Amino acid sequence: MTHGLISDELIAERNARARAALDEDYAALGKQLDRADIAIDSITQSISSFSVAVPTWGAGRGGTRFAKFPIPGEPTTIHEKLEDCGVINQLCRMTPRVSPHFPWDKVADYQALREEAAAVGLGFDAINSNTFQDQPGQSQSYASGSLSSTSDAVRQQAVEHNIECIDIGRQLGASDLTVWVGDGSNFPGQQDLTRSFDRYLEAVGLIYAALPGDWRLLIEHKMFEPAFYSSVISDWGSSILAAQELGPKAQCLVDLGHHAPNVNIEQIVARLNRFGKLGGFHFNDSKYGDDDLDSGSINPHQLFLIFNELVEAERNSGSSFRPSYMIDQSHNVTDPIESMMMSADCIAASYAKALLVDRAALHDAQERNDAMAAFQALRRAYNIDVTPIVAKARAEAGGAIDMIATYRDSGWRQRKAQERQRVGLGAGIV
Ligand SMILES: [Mn+2]
């Protein structure tokens, strides 16, 4: 399954060294959870079935608008990116799908690309279109917007690109199209705030009409950047209005870094789910106004509260609840493989903690308006160290108990530094 990646013998050998401590910690946690009538194995089972996609563009070092500092051995082609994503999944066993971005990941033969991904244990997740930058040979420019452009020809080009993404996605076995537009304005008065949204709705309606029956169109909002005064799809309000206008196959995608500071994101989750519009998540963290830091690195409590709502939604919605989860961060100072493994670990841990919440006690306290009891129901779960659960789920699936140590021992990046073409110095972005 994972030929050519990290040797399974190395993983087994490293795991053998860490196994006794893990078993001891897992047994101790099991006893602790027993006292609360929770069977630890049922939580481990849920974590084993949990997965989150990784983006192809996250496999390379990111940058800022000031600079990008590449590392030797970082991937530059879609083929190398698939290899690195294969390593991430091989060690963490939680990221079996890759989310590609077009035209960045364009190839001549998508059937071959699908087979290449399968050979390193991967499938494809949501397809991401790109109408926020111009490509060589493109007839129209997105300098003044794409799907909301005042120009018919620009809108048509943007629509056609998205329809091409659907076609590529069908060949790759995907079933979601994520549409994020950078459209917006930098000056008050620059753009008619109503007409730009109308033009967007009309254009995205044409993409919606081209969706195959079992596909979803995920609308990703972003408060600002690249536009700094107004964005056409700036918030979850604009997003859900568009999704409701389009129809049932259109849903909203929440990127954790795309809100105003301190916005109550868990409440947005509850609202979107209530109206069947919670389509997916892009996980990252932010301290100020960015959307780039590693998931849970700044505010793990927020991540837990979000998963608390997701678990509520899961219980209330049954099989219709299938949000598309993806890690969307920019790794400027770390090896992207290490960041994505640890982010997947942190996301799964937040999910595990949310599964530990005593929901009967929580709901009872809520009905009785006992604020402290309700808060304690959450706090008790949040305070539990679930590390052994996530590590156990990973190890049972063949992953590494100590992911970073195993990865560093493997010498993967050093080996790739010999084999891969060095990344040139260049501008930042993404
Ligand atoms: Mn995103």
C-alpha cells in the first residue's frame, strides 16, 4: 500500500520501544473513564474512524507576502506532494485523502494521478478552484474580481474554470467543489455592495447547475484579504444566504481563520447545522487576523468547543451529517509533514474530548439553567488528557506512536533533499 515511503519496519521498531508506556497510560485512562461509565475502547473506535483531509499546497513550505523560506527536499510537483501526504498518513493514519487545487495541480492524465495517489494510500477530497490569481495564457484577468466581476467575459472564464474543476474531480473520485473567491474592494464606494453579490450569485448559480447529482458546492467565506475594505463573501451570513439561494447541494465551509477576532465560531457551527448548511471545515489557528497557524496551537479550547458542537450536530443529524474536514494552514517555520501530523493529532484529540462530554449532564444543567454545572460538564472533558486514545488508534492502524521521532529517524527529508530539485527563492503567498 505504501511502497516507497517510510519503512514499516522502522515504524514497528520505534513503536516497540514506546508500546509499554502507551499501554500503561491507556490502561490508567481506561480506569479513569470507567469511573464515569465511559468505555475507553468505544472512544478509540470513534477516533479510528475519524479522518481529516490535507491540502496538496500545505505539503510545501508556505510563505508570507514578504518572503518564503524553502527547506531542502520540500516537494514542488503534485507527484512529490502526494508522496509527502502519503508519509503524513502513513505515520498518523488519519489523513487518507488529499484536497487538490487547480490549476496548481494540473496534470495530463487524471486517471494516472488517481492511481499514483492510491499507491501511497491516498484518495482525493474536495477540489479547490482558483480564480484569485491570473494564470499564464489566460485571456481575462481577475484583477477586478472573478465570479462577481463587472465583466461578463471574466465571470464566464471563472465559471468555466470551476466547471473544469468539477470534471477533473469526477476523474479523481471527488464529490465536493470548494469555491473561495478573493473578490472584494479596497475603497469605500469602489464596488456596489449589492450588485457585486448579485453578480456572484448569478455566476455561482451556473457552477451549481453543472454539479453532478451527488456533488456538493462548498462556499468558503473570508472576512478580508486580499481585499481589505470589503469581501463579496465576507462572513457566514453572506455564505448561508448564497447557499440557501442556490439549493440543497450548496453548503457553507467554515475556515477557522476567516472570521473577525474573537467571533464565537462554535455558535456559527450550531447555526449552520440547524439549517442543514454546515458543509465543511478548514482547520487552522490564528492569533491576530491570519489563517495560517497550526490547528490548536493558539487556542485549543476553541477547537474543543467547536468539536463539542460538531458532536451535538452528529447526534442530532444522523447520517445526513457529513462535513468535509481539511487542514488549511501555512507552514512557514516548520517541516510541513511534522506540522500536519501534529495538527491531525490535535484535531482528533479535540474530537475525543468532545466525545467524553457527559451530554445528559450537560443538557440537564442547561434545562435547569445551572450555568456552573453546564460549564463543568464541558470542563471535566476538556481537562482529560486523551493523548493515549489518539496514539492507540494510530498505532492499531499501523501508524507511529511517536510520530515526530519516527519521522526524524527515517531521514525522509534529508533523502528527498538529495533527490528533489531545490526550490528557488521567490515571492511568498499561501
Ligand atoms: Mn481555507
